[in-house]
Amino acid sequence: MITTATTWLEQKELNDIWKMEELHTFYYFLDLAGTFAFAISGATAARERGLDLFGICAVAFTVACGGGITRDLCIGAIPPEGITNWLYLSTAMVAAIMTIWLYPIVKKINRPVILFDAAGLALFAVTGARKALAFGHNAEVAIILGIVTAVGGGILRDILLNRVPVVLEKEIYASAALLGAMIVVLGTSFDWLTSDWISIIAIFVSFSLRMLALRYHWNLPIFSNK
């Protein structure tokens, strides 16, 4: 019985190693870039609300890693990488400190929270879908978890700062994440290009849709209570 249990654990460890080998350096670069972008958006929003140093860092980390932690719990990547890999915490804290230190410069950027939030949204939609696929889940799960990874941090940010989450409003937000995740899943399934090129295209399309929707006021339909 003990031998069987040991063999099962060894096989599980080998499977986990194989799964993570699929998520190579380029994946980590994208994931850390998304972490950095979301941390800046969270730190900027917290700074605008007048939170102290701890509050700004806490919001930055929650926004940066909240969606990824939720995704990892769903796919069985336990404990979540956002709390076990020091690079994620370090990236979030560096982004938060930079935002505080360079806040006058960040503030000059047109709507900085929205800009960095859109970047994080696109990056996490792609990395979330790719990680779900690498862990052997089907297309539907990969798309859903791509969206969860992308919007989870923003939802937590808005809840902590007592705002209506953007994803629940009429703006094109989750739809942009949906499109990015779908491109990754379809491109991987039909082997259109290399996974890296598919990821780059998906990020560009998702980010562009979000920014164009903001620029030209594209919205999803809303319904009257009358």
C-alpha cells in the first residue's frame, strides 16, 4: 500500500514537472509582464484613493496575483505559483514602489490605471489560457480560465477600493479577454503558428480591442428597467 502511494506521488511529481516544462521562459516573461502591469494599475488606483504604503502594496499584489491564484486553484496547480514563486511577489512590490516613487510621472500618462489594466488584461488572458492547456484541460476550460485570470485581479481591486467592478459594467472588458483566450486556444488546437507567435498576436488583438473600445466608446448593450 505504501509502495503504491509512493509510486503515485512520484508519478504526480513527474507529471507536474512535464507540465511546467511546457510553460517555458517566454510564458514566464509574459506572466511577469502581466503581473507588473496589473501591479502598477492597482498601486496607482490605491495611491489615488490615498492609501498608506502597506495599503498600496497590498492592493498591488492582490491585483497582480489574484487572478492567477484563482486560476491555479481551479486547475489543481497547488499551492498557487503567485504565493510560492518569489518572482511574482518581488515584481508586484517593485511595481508598487516604482509607482509611489514616480507617481508624478505616472500621473501624467493619460488614464494610467486603464492603460496598465488593459496591458495586464491582455497578457493574463493569454497566459491563463496557455497554462490551462498545458495542464491538460480542454478548450472550454482554457478560455474560461483565461478570462478569470485576466479579470480576477481587476475585480478584487475594485472591490477593495469600493468601486463597481469594470467587468460588471457595459464596457468591453471581459470580451477583450475572451477574444485573446480564444485566439490562443484555437491557434494552438489548429496549429496555426508557433505558440509564441500565437500568444503575441492574441495579446495585440486583446489589448487593441480594449483600447479601441475606450477610444471610440464601444460598449455592450444595456437594458432599461422600464
